[in-house]
Amino acid sequence: MADQHPLLEKFRDQIQRCSRCGFCQAHCPVFGGTRRPALNARGKMLLLKEVLEGRLELGEELVESLFQCTTCGSCAVNCPSGVDVPAIIKAARKEMVGLGTCHPAFSGMDQVLNEHDNIYAEDEPEDFDRERGGQAEVVFFLGCVGQYREEEASEAALDLLDHLEVDYTLIDEVCCSGVLEDVGYALKPRLASANIERILATGAKTLVTGCPYCYRTFSQQDAYAPLREAGLAIMHLSQFLAGRDLGLHSGLKVTYHDPCDLGRHCGIYEEPRRTISAVAPDFVELADNRQEALCCGAGGGVRGAYAKNSLAMARRRLAQVEQSGAQILLTECNSCVHNLSNAKLRAQKFKVMTTPQFLMELIEDSE
Amino acid sequence: MRPETKDQLRSIVGEANFSDQLIDLVSYSSDASEHAHRPQAAVWADSAEEIQAIVGLANAEGFPVTVRGAGTGLSGLSVPAQGGLVLDLGRMDKILDISIGDRVAVVQPGVVYASLEKALAPHGYVFPPDPASGKACTLGGNVGTNAGGVKGAKYGTTRDYVLGLSVVLGDGRLMKTGNRAMKSVSGFDLTRLFVGSEGALGIVTEIILKISPKPLATATTLAIFDDLEDAGRAVSGVMASGVIPSVLEILGRETLKAINQNTELNLPEVDAMLLAETDGYTQGEADYQMERVVEQFSAHNAREVKRAESASQAAELWKARKSCYAVLARLRPNFTLEDITVPMSQVAPMLRGVQDIAARHQVQIATFGHAGDGNLHPQFLYDGADQDERGRVEAAAGDLFQLAVDLGGTLTGEHGIGLSKAAYMTLEHDPVAMDLMRSIKKVCDPNNILNPGKMALDV
């Protein structure tokens, strides 16, 4: 058996360690949105256990469960048995892709990045009328969602950097391709090299990105080690902004959604809160926050592959916003903003935006 | 199951609420026990009418129906041991009514314990049983197992709070038991018959629960005992002291050792650690009771008594107890968590007996549990792939059950019989009682459709 599933085999001990207690049902966003145990973390571990025991084939019939995980990690932080489910799911997906089984939306992502430089296969990069590839202290990396889907959020982030008179430049960026690691494929060295070369060419000392996933990729993936070895400080925009006196004030009731990639996967919980609560003293927490935050439903390739369930997950998060009584929901992830905005019902009167968008509105109002 | 039968199920619940996909059959094959068996199909039901139609079809076609809530049970209650259909009630999750004036909450079976807890909190009320799986388990499952928890000594178990039920019987008829009144001696107590009936007599579709105001203040103390008998006498002393603590937990030597090996808690590796919590509506009330408890701890040679002065100190004292499950779950590849229960005076002899059984069969058993109601959790830790060790664990479990019964106790205090303990039913119940249980099963479920193979009923 060991030869049959080498990637999964590394997690044999972990998979067997799942005691099937089912406590993950309280945390798994896919289960919460569907109430289908086969899609819960425990359901996935049961499947993989049977695979390792040779009782089940790692084939097409398992796709709907194993490819329907946002890899948000809330099961892992709450698992009494310490099972790292997202790591296991990633290995299982790679194993399945190796065996020729995959959800078409996931293989599509890999294919797109074989042929294009961004995940949306867009030909015309949006440059927001900013300098690209100049010499500057800071490189600002937009990310695919920021560049092609949530342009307003990116515009606000750049306006904010201008307002703060930060010496920055954009680059001719390509997809960081980190997400491929989550969906059964591998990060593209070609794309990583292009980003590394262009970032280092600016002479910048700091790399800032508005995308939590790009941040995670730059700071954790081996392929991006040259950036770290060059002594570049890698920061998410929320870290870059934390502690600055912005001299702004809002009387609105504001809440914050922790993006999984920034929170559970990188441990950044307090920096965004520091910025937001300094500006908006009427800050309230959502029922599930920080390590316990409910996923927006977009991650792990689920939005593309299982749109209906992805929206159901976002609606559960939005219901918590409604309960909080907040007028504004802030987050630090373009992808979360995208999914939460799409899922928001007309009757839900609060606004969804990124922290930089919120700050720029206040700056514009005060000018 | 015939394709025509599956079509009929689809027409009852709708296409979207039926599945015979492999991923669902695998996920419905087990619960939190070591047992597993795949069903042939699964449905998510939405109403009592649908459930009646499903049970009607099961009787006509002769397939078993195993009802399921969250599948957090530890005895195989919701494992479809003979295949057939799994009936998932997780989507019947509406809280139908909360009436503080009547002290009543009416819920569907799929409501998660924690959801009701959240809904009652603004009123200052709780549904007290507080099972350890509360964040995931369903109230229907609580009724099916007569679930208990850490506060059983003072607040009892699910049974003490169920006022009435709507039930689809095994023959498909819908029945209501009980009412919304606090007192009722009208007719046989059918409600209690169904609480803890493990889905073998009927399928609960609605539950009327008594709720209670939540005490506002607590006091917490931890005591360590070099000698197990002293700890046992302290527990009896507390019972005789005139107060009932809301929590009185015990951790045995093996458990303390295991926690030390896997955490930074640095616990003393003594015979027993007792954790007590008292509660009340004023701090004075909680403190008065705690003083009585502490007197007993001191009178019975506690080596050390630590009393929490603040909420954060109380949380510190709780750490060891709260880490038990997670620490023990990670020690060996497999575990089974038992829940034998003995009279409180027999807690120390039972714990000593567990140590002897472990030594005799050369197995690892770590014990913690609810000393305040005599409900102990010996946790067997082993490697399921090791056939020899597995055999020794099974033999040791048999001795464990025998000892619990010999001491005047029971096989199970809160997890249920299910598959795990079916073979031991006759240790505890005499032939007349077994005969009556089987007769009741036959009356309610003449064709043995509901959860067959459990509780040694279908012999």
C-alpha cells in the first residue's frame, strides 16, 4: 500500500489518529453550510482511512468530498486529536491528480497558469495608472483578485499608500501560484522566478501585499525563499498600516472578518484590529472570531468548483454580521470581500469592504 | 435495497435529500465508537410526515432504519449495523418555542445542544445536562442516549428535563407523550421509556424540554490526594456534608501521568486529583458550599487544596481536567472511552479495581470522570492493528463491566449500550427485565425495523 499513495502515506498516523468524535462539525464551514457529514472533516478522514486500508479506491467518487474543502483550518485548530486536516487534504488532492482524478475547475486553474500569467487568463493587466518596475523602498503586490476582480479595493489600497506618502512601486506581477499547492498541483517555478526577479530589481527593502494568500506564499513557500534570503521584509498591508496614527475617526459601528489565510494560517489577528478600533471606537467582534472565525467559503478552490455551497458558507458568516448589528464589515482579503459581497442579501443593510477602502472613504470625507 | 425502493425514498424526501453516493455511505458507516458498517442509502428528513412514510416503506420492504443526529455517540448507537437506511435528522434543526414563563423549550431533534444554549443565554436560562460533545451533538441524540455530562451530580441527565415527545413508532404511527406541564402523573410515563431508547422503539420528531435558570456565581477548588482511598472517602464526605457540588471530577494516576508527558502542566503524579465546583445565585452561596467541600478535602488528608480566587485562576484549575480527552486521544493509535457508573461510595474501590484489571491484562487504562455521580471514564489506550493487544483490551473491558455491576453500578452512565455493550446486557439485567424489554421492543417495532442489532433486544 505504501507505494500506492506515497503522499498520503506520510499522513497515515494522522489519519488514523482521527477519533471520529465529530467535534469538527461545530467548526467545518462546508458542513455548516450543507449539513452533510460526508463533506465534514471527519467524513473526509473516514474516506482516506479506508483508502489507506485498501478498501476504497482514491477515485472519481471521492472528488465531491475531498475537493470540497476550503482548507480554512478551523477543524485543525479545534481537533482534540490534533489532526492537521488541511495538510492531509492537500496531499490527497495531489495524490488524486497524480492518479488522473480531479475536479475540472481545479485542473482548469493549473492549465490556465500553464498558458497565462494570472489565474483569470486576463490579457490586459490593470496598472491603476501607477508606476511599474520603478526603484522604490516598497513593492506593492496586488495579487490576481486585487488586480482583476476587486479593483476598487486595490485602488483604495494604492490611494492610501499615496496619502501616507509611501515610496512604493508596482511591478509587472504574475500570479504567485501558491493556490495550486492547495488544489492538487504545484506552484509554478516559472512564475515564482518572474516575481522574484522583478521584485528584487526594484531595490525595495519591503514587499507589501494586500492579498493574504500571496503573503502566505511569499513568507512560507520554498520557491520564494530568495526574497527572504535577500533580506526583504515581507508584510501584509494590515501589518504595514498597524500602529500608524491616521488621525481619522468614524462613529459607525464596525466589525471585522478574519481571513483564514491571514488569521489561522499566519497568526495575524491583532494588527487589523489595532488599526480599525483606533479609527472606529464602536468596534464589535463577530460571534466567531480570531482562531474560531468562520470561513467566507471562497478558499481551497471551492468558490470555483462548488459555487452554490461557497455562497451558503458566506451567508452563514453574513448572518453573524447581521447579529452583531454592525453597519460595516471590514476584512483584509480581496477574495473574502468578493465572496461576501456576492452572497450579501439586499435586506442586509451593512456594507462590506476592505480596511483600506474604509480608511480612504474617511480620508475623502475629511478633505 | 432495490432500485424501486430507492426511487420511493426519493419521492418521499425529494431528490436532493436522498443519497446512495459512496462518500455518504462511508461517512454514515460510523460514529465516535470503534464500530462501522455501511448503510445502503441515506436520507435527510424534514418532517414527522416524511419519517412516517419512510418507516412505512421500511416495514413494507423490510429494510432497517438507523436514525442519526450528529454521530458523536461512543457506543455505536447510530452505526447501521445491519445496513439499510440511515435517517439523518440533522436538518430538522428548528427551535420551535422558548417560553420562559412556562420554563419550557420546544425543539426539533436536529437542534445542536450549543444552539439551544446560545438561544437560552439571553434569558439567563440553560438546558443543564451539558454533555462534553455539546458543541456538536444534537438534542435528538441527547434524548436517544439519555445524555449526561459533567454536572450530573447536581443537575441530573437529559431524562430529568424531558417533559414530552412526538415519536414515530416502529410501526409508523405518530404518538405524542407528556405535555408542557411541570407535573404529570397521567398514565404510564411513556416519555421516560423513550429517553435513552437508542432509536430502537421510535424516532423522536419533537421534544419538549424543561429549562432552568443559570446560576450566576461559581467557586472552584482543586485537591490532590496521595492515597486513592482518602480521595474516595472525601467524595463520600462531600455527599454527607449537606451540599451537592455542581462539579466533582476525579483524575486518576495514569491520567495525571499522561497529561504530564504531553503538556507543560506539571501535575503531581499522585493517586487522585479532585476538582470541585459549587454554584449559586450569589458568590456567598457558592462560597458557603465550597467551604463545606474544602472541609471534607482537608479532613481526608488532601496533600494540597488550591482554591481559585478569580475566574482566571479557576480556568487554571480546570486545565488538567479539560485536557484529558485531547491528551489521552493522542497517546496511542486507538482508544475506547467507557462510562461505567457506581454508587459514589464505590468510586475508590472501582478506581483501584481498574488499576488491578489493567495490570492483570497488561493494558493501558487511564481513568477520569464524574466522582460526584459515580460515573467514571476508564479510557483504554491501544493499537487496534495489534490483534493481541485488542484481545487483551476486550477481556479487560469484560472484567471492568463485571466489577461495576458487582459494586452495585451499571455498564453505562451516559453513552448507552449500542453495539459496544450489547453483549454485556445480561450481566446487569435479569432474564425477566430482558424479556420485558424485548416485549416492549416488539410492541413498538413489530418488524424490528428500527436500529436492529443494538441493546441485545433482537435475540
